[in-house]
Amino acid sequence: MWAPNASRVEVDSRGARRAMTAVGWGWFELQDAALEAGDDYSFVLDGGAARPDPRSLWQPHGVHSPSRAVDHDAFLWTDQGWRGRSLRDCVVYELHVGTF
């Protein structure tokens, strides 16, 4: 995580906080976070309020709530039969320069 103005960053998950290691230039890391798919987690900077991961892929309870860890390899795709749609008569992009 990049937090250039923080002196301490922790990961808050499953009711426990784990300190991240400062590795220089504002970057912090945690090698063994032990997050599993479905775990909710937040970051805590300098003992302040818990914050969601700004790069998370899922925030099931909104952008101000904890993030949730995702395992993309475990996702079961069910769209193998989808063939897309014809681009004939489709408008891919339309710009009205007069509105600017």
C-alpha cells in the first residue's frame, strides 16, 4: 500500500489488526496477510479510522465500508454459451462536440 504521509499502517481483518512493514518511499507491505476469499478487510493509518482498500475489487456494503477479498480462480463461469451480439447498426461511440 502507498501511504506517503503515514508512519504506521495496519490491516484490520477478522477482528484483528496486523502491522504492515514500511519498505520506503511511502510504501507498506504485509507478506503473510492470511486473507482468504470472502474476508472483509480495511486499512488503518496511524491509528485512525478504518478505511477500505482504494484498489479493492469488491466493496459489498458500499465505498465507505470494508473491502472484501476475491479469489478470481475460484469463480465458476456460466457464460460459455454467450456469443456476443452483432455490431451491425450499433452505435459504439457518439460525441456531440457542440455540447462542450
